[in-house]
Amino acid sequence: MRPELQQEAAALRARLRHVYWLGGGSGAGKSTIARRLAAQHGLRLYATDAAMAAHDGRTTRHDTPFLSEFKAMSMDERWVNRSPETMLETFHWYRGEGFGLIVEDLLRLPEEPGAIAEGFRLLPRLVKPLLTTPHHAVWLLPTPEFRRAAFASRGSLWEIARKTSDPERALQNLLERDRMFTDRLRQEAGRLGLPVIEISTAMTEDGLARRITEVFGL
């Protein structure tokens, strides 16, 4: 990397040193635990899910080709007619589309009192270059059993699937896609030397809060 690019990267990391990154698979409880930690430690909360609609409006077809393709599909084309493997490889947020907009949002936040950014869009390979220390980030990796139980408890297990012509198949596809995404996060974080926490049905919210607090050094 050229010296000027190294300087720019270092400056960006310094501007984001107050951010704690909480990523992970769907259904891992990221939003719940992030709200709890933000309240306990006086931190600002930035939920990437809540920003998706605004980010969609700030993109172009050229910037986000996978998002544009996804938006043009019917519900069956999205969730029934394609394999979970194809769904994983072509899902726009899993490809990192729009991640730059997350960074832009975070750069607009005041450095004090610090912030927790949470959401599945925080991919290890994209977050790693922004870290001054690897312990300002952690990924939550739910087991398939935990994920299904979490969706069921929220009443959202069938939320997407029931909008298709084959809800059973759509749900199976979605759960398998999410399982593979979680496996990919595990492999990517491991390769980059970034912390992960495995989430099973035996994990309590109090226990998870303690683990994350220890990783972050709060």
C-alpha cells in the first residue's frame, strides 16, 4: 500500500476508535444485547438494520447491482425458486453492498460517549481494516436451534415465508442460508483473528452480556 493510502487508512481507524462493532448471524440477539450494553455503559447505539431503508435510497444501480437485482425479484424468486447457496452468494448485504454508508453514518456521530454498531451487515473482512484493536469487535454465532427458537419467540419465524407460494420450502431455504452465513462468519473471523462467541440455547442474556463486556473491555 502506498504511504498516502496507509496514512488515510490510519486516519480512518483513528476516527472510528470509539466504535464497538457487534456483528453476527441472524437471530443471535445482537439488537437486544447491544441496547442493553449501550444503556449500561452510556454508549450511543447505531443499528444497521434500522438504516437499511435509508441506505437503499442513497445507492445507485451501479453501486449496488445485487440489491437492484434483488428488488426486481418476486417473493418466490427470492425465497422459493433459488437454492440456499445462491441466496447466500447473491444477497446484497452479505456481499458488503452499502457498507460504506454505514461508515459514513458512524463518522458523523460524535466521538463521545462512544458507540456500539450492531447488525449482520458488519462483515469481519470489512470491519477488520477499521479496527485499532481486534477487541473492539465481536461476532455472535447462533446455533440453528437457537436461531429458530429466537425467531419463533419473536413471532417472526414465518414472516417472510408466508408471503410466498410455498412457505415451508421458503422457510427451509432461509434457515439454511442463515446457517451457511453464520458458518462463513465463523471461518472469516477465525482467519482474521477476530473474536467470536458461540450462542446456544444454554446461553443466558446475562451470560452473553458478561462475555461481550469482557471482550470489549468495558
